[in-house]
Amino acid sequence: MNKSGLIEALSRKENLTEKKAIDVVNLVFKGFAAELKKNGRIEIRGFGSFMVREYGAYTGRNPKTGRNIKVEPKRLPFFKVGKELKERVDKGK
């Protein structure tokens, strides 16, 4: 499912206009992004948690040229799946 699929499902399930469903989904995503920018953590019980992981600088290799390049330190979002979601997916086999 992608963002537009989520909007469509929310609109149908909750009997919302498409505009209202778009606003709700965008509000949630913007809230997640704002919290992660502040180095916050988002935990949704039964689903999982989002956090920011920091990676230090390192020397990488450009696959096209084979030359070594310096990769700057970076902060990336990370998702850790919750126990209940793991079990639900596993039982769905």
C-alpha cells in the first residue's frame, strides 16, 4: 500500500471526503517527521516504533568510477517492528 492507497482506504472506511482523508494522512506524516527531526521517538503499541539513528562519517566507494569518496555523517529514520505485528504477519503465512 502506498500513500494514495492509504488515503483511499481511510476515506472509504471512515466515510470521509478525499480532501479530509488527505489532510488527516498529511497531518500524521508531518507530525512524525517533526518529532523525528527533534530526535524524538514515536511508539505505536502493537505496531512498532520510529527513531533516528546517527551514522558517523566513513570512506565509501563510488561504484561507477571505483574511486574512494568521503561520506558525511548522517541521521536516518529507523523503524523497529513491534512484537504483535511480527506475530500477526507470521501467522498470516
